[in-house]
Amino acid sequence: MNEWAQFSNRYASQEKNVVWTFFGNRFVKSFDSDEPIMDAVLFMNRHLRNFRLKGCVFYAVYEPTLKEMGLLSLSRVEKIFYLKKRGAFDASLWDKFLVHKVERHAYDGE
């Protein structure tokens, strides 16, 4: 079973956001704090000793907030997969970030 399937099966009914981080196709760490995307980015910055997280892939229960989108974009995270939307959210907001385009994958095939 691949990582996304494992994550999906484990957290499909989760009410709190959880983030798994991967680098180079290897699992690095899981975060389940109040702001797991923020914590994941800060950890990966220290772990890789670089503020640019090229090659990093994040799996999250909930889609990123606008603040988190900015952080992911500025950090140059390569991809984010998420299971649940946070409500009526305009996905075109991702395209407003001119620094870096994060490849995103949602549960509905977005």
C-alpha cells in the first residue's frame, strides 16, 4: 500500500489536522499540533538546513489556509496532498502566489 493510501485510510475520519512530511520519497516525520503545516515547514527547514524545501511532499488532513498557502509557496514545498476541504474555498487563490507554484492534490482529484 502506498503512503497516500495509508494516510487516507488512517485519517479519513480525523477531525484534527495531521501532516506527514516526506523528502526524497522517504517519510521524515508526522505532525499533529494546532498548526501542523507551520510546524512541518519549520522542522523541515532545520532538518534540511535550507529554507527552500524543494523535493518535500506533505500529506495533510485539511487543505491549507491562506496563511499556510503562502508559507508553502515561499518555502517551495513541491507537493501537498490533502483529504478534506475547509469549506467553500476558491482554489484559484493558489494561482495568486507568484513565487512558486505548489503542486496540490485534493481528495476529489483537484
